[in-house]
Amino acid sequence: MRQFPSPDVDSPFEVLGIDADADDDEVLEAYRERVKEVHPDQGGSAREFQAVREAYERIEAGYDPDGEMAGPTAPGQQVDQEEQRAVSHRVEYVNYQVLDDFGWELTDDDLFEKAAEADLPIEDYGAFDVDPGDSILEAAENCGFSWPFACRGGACSNCAIALIDGEIPPPTSHVLPPELIDRGIRLSCITTPVTEDTKIVYNVKHLPGVNELLLPASRFEKASTD
């Protein structure tokens, strides 16, 4: 088994067990391996798991080995970000688990029309707003829902959703291969919609290909496996 440094070390690169000049692909690969290694259900601890997540986030935020963060945002970019922060986005959702009950398919053009007419409970069909800065998973949790997740860092597919309509840009670092992205699969823990109205099917973690990237649900973070 590969041995990694203690989470007490200062450098996030050391926490992930990589050199400071590692490229994005090497960072992502190290994070995926490390987060599985320290997952509580794989013999790790909550403390180690949190340290690995924080290390990855520090690198993604522009951590500099010399102690400096990434440079300031360009003026034009800052304006765009401020405008985006002022807008919330509406997400309409369907629980994948109910599709079999009604004989529906993800590819049905009228899937959401049928769901709206089926008198489904709010857990299985509805809509909510995603506030600026929130992920889709966070927005669902803010509404009191317990959607599936495990790592909350893009390193597994437990929180996977299927994009039916709208735009949800995938971040640069995540576990999903290009073929799943092309199929409209996204990770709700690290994505947010950019269109005013977006339609998704959540709880698709057992779809072929998606199920190969699952992690055991995290007990210490009250991870949901619904």
C-alpha cells in the first residue's frame, strides 16, 4: 500500500504526496488516490479525510509553494464574477428512482411534464433556486433534502446527476471521464447551473459507467445513500 505523509504537514502538495511542480492531471490523480486511501470506510479517519480535501482545495485555489496565493483577478473577470454572484438559478429535478415505477426513460422528451402531472412527493419532483456560490448539492441540502454524496470533492460519483436541459459546466478537476460528461453526467457537489432554468435527474449513481466510480458513503459527514 502506498504511504502518504501525515495530514499535519504544512504543504498541501505533501499531504497529497506529490511534488510542488505537479501538473493538474497529477494533482487530480493524487487526490483521487489519497481520498480513497483515507476514507473512513477504507480504514482512514475523518481528520485525514478532511485534511486531504482541504489540501486539494488549497492547490485548486492557487497555492504557491513559496507562500503566496495566486495573483489578483483581472478587472474584467472580477466584474463578470460579481454579476454572476448577483443571479440565482432555478433547478427543476426528478429522482431517478421513480422512473422505473412509471416506465419512464431519461431520454423521454416529456419526462418533466409527466413528472409534474404524477403527483410525486417533493423529494422526488420539484424545483429550487441555487444561490450564487452554492453547488447544486448545497442548494438541495438548504431545502432540507438528503441527496446522495460521499467525498464532496469531485473524487467519486455518489452525487452524480444527469443534465436534461440547460447548462452546468463541469469544473476542470473531477473524476468523471469525457464519455460521461458527453452523456450529460455531472457531479452535484462541485457544479452549479449557469442557465436561468435547468432540468436535472438526480440519484443516477447506479447508471452504467457512473457506478464504477462510487465510494462508500462517509459516516462522519452524514453522507446520504438514498
